[in-house]
Amino acid sequence: MKTLFFIYTAALVLMSVIAFIAYGRDKRLAKSGSWRTPERTLLLLSACCGGIGAFVGMRVFRHKTQHPSFKIIVPLTMILQIALLAALAYFAFLK
């Protein structure tokens, strides 16, 4: 169980960094009027273990904060990912 915890933690960190960078890049491209990252891709990054990075990216870059789908999906995925991390930590180290 400890191995699963460490693998999941690594996935969360890696995907969160990627999601954070993607949100920052999309904001920069939006300001310059260039080609943008599709919203579906940004939401997929959030759902695929990048919820924390996506949420932080939304706040830091003030990007996609008014879109209803982002206001609901990104915080929800972040909460679910943190809950799963807590459950894995519990079963790996406390039980």
C-alpha cells in the first residue's frame, strides 16, 4: 500500500506541475491573441491527477475563473484527489 501511496503522490505532483504550466501558458497566449489550449484539455489535465495545479493556476493567473464548468469541475477534482491521497495515506501508514 505504501508503494501505491508514493506512486499516486508522484502522479499528483507531476500532473499538477504540468496543469499549472498549462494554465499559465494558456493565459499568456490569451493575452497575445495566439492559438489557445482547448478548454477540454485544461479540464482533462485537472481530472488526470492535476486538480491541485489546475486550481492553483486558476487562482495565480486569474484564468478561467468565470467559466461555470471550471468553477465546478476543477475544485471538485482537487477535493477528490486530496481525499484519495488522504485515504491512501491512512491505509499505508496508520492502519
